Amino acid sequence: MKTGIIASMFLVAVLFFSCQGGARPNPNMLADRDPISMGSVELELEKILSSSLEKKEAQVFFAPRTDSVYLQFRYQSITYRQYWDRAGRAAFVSALTRYRKDYEDHNLGLAPAKASRAYGTLGGYTEWGQVNISVLMSAKANPRMELGYRFSSGSPYFTVLQRRAEDISGMASSDVTRESLNIRSYFTRAQAEELAVLFDQEYLLSLIGGMNAIRSNTEIPADVYTEAE
């Protein structure tokens, strides 16, 4: 009898300490679900060894376990995932609102360095690798993100600059330092607004509830800008 009681007490103790020592859930978790595809958005990136731009398509995913949205795209033959948490998404939408006003008021006159961060900076998170498979996206970094604008061929674009950052994954050898690249994403107002819609928190919560996103594949025109006289 005593043996049975002791065994029972031992089992309860083991279970208790196992639960205490187990992994704690992510405080930002909205649902225990794999990333949800939300289609794609258009953006433009600088060509290698050139100041001209080329249109790219970024796949957009919502990760309920971390309440984050990430854009997945290739840049200089490397696949990047650029993550936006809730605070970052709010900063993007706020910056876009300010950019729209400056655009309409023809108030885009800052020097390039200041214009790059005209609407603020924030801490980011990115992963990258040669192949679009999670286990091979081994490099990770926390780059500084700058929200602003930049002109290209006479037209202004809303921009997101992901600054170069050192790999923090610990996967690189001791004699090799891996860094992410400086990546500036250019958006017309229409392109940026399309991404802002996907950043909306109520919309993201609706995806967890099983509602499907309706995506448009129509061509998005470039902005036409006239300097104030």
C-alpha cells in the first residue's frame, strides 16, 4: 500500500517538474497553426551594379504562432524572409499615411540620407538562405529597418531599407562572418497600400477563422509625380 502511494507521489512530482521545465508558449501566439499564404505583392528592387529598378514579386505569409507577417523574395540569388511583427506593421501603415500626405503636398524634398528614414526606424528580423526550405534558411539577423522614400528616374517611391546585419544563428564557422545584405524595397503608393491591407490585424485574425483572402492579379500602375512650382 505504502509502495503504491509513494509511486503515485513520485509520478505526480515528475509530471509537475516536467511541465515547469517545458518550453513556454510564445506570448504573441494567436493560434498553433503553420504559416498561411496570403498570395503575393509587387515591389521593386535595385538591379545588381545598377541604380535602375526591376519589378519583383514577394510571397506573403501570416505566421499565427508569432503573430508576424513575412515577405519572401529573392535578391541577388538569395532567398530572404523579411518579418513584420504587430508593432512593425503598425509603423509601416503609419509611415505610409505620412508619405501619402507628403506626396500630395509635394513635400518630398529631403536629402537622400534623411529621406531614407524620414518616417522612422525600427528593429526587424530576417532569415535567408540559398533554398526556399525552412531548414535551409539557416542565417538569421536583426537588422535595422528604415521607412522613408527615394526617387528613381524622376519618380518617388515609398521605401523600406533593411540594413546590413550580422548573422546571429551561430551556424557559421568561427573564421567566417555572414551578413545579410542592404536591401531597399521600393513601392508605388498602390503597391504599398496593397501590402498595408495585408498588414491589417482584423484581416489577419479573419484568416485564422477560416476566411479566405481575395487577391487581385491586376497590373498596378506606377506613380506619376509633378514637382511643385
